[in-house]
Amino acid sequence: MKFKQYDAVRLKGILAPIAQLNDEFNLRSPKTGDVAYIIEIYENPLGYELEYSDADGITQWLMAFQPHEVELEFVS
């Protein structure tokens, strides 16, 4: 399935190690089950910028992934 910008996606699996996060955009690491939004789609190489926010709308993490690094499931 080809995803589009602003689609909501669930992280079904994280297939590559995630580096230690230590900046103002990442309060925690991504976890399997997180529902994030596709903020940007990159063409070369193919990748997705994903943002996950808590119930209060505070960004918990903002990261770019290539398709081989994460398994995504379309939510809406």
C-alpha cells in the first residue's frame, strides 16, 4: 500500500535499532503500537517523516524512517 501525507499509521514493528534520542522533538522513543501521522514523504531514498503526539497534542517523537526500518499499518 502506498501511504499519503497526513495518513495515520500504526507502528506494527520496528525493524532497525533506533539511536538514543536527546533533543527537543523527541521526549521518548517510538514503540510498537504507536499511532503516528505521516508529516512528509521522501522520494529518494523513499522514506516517511512520522510524528507521534500524546492525548494533549504534545509531540512525543518526530523521526524519519525508511520502509525497511519500520512496518506500518494504515489507520486513516
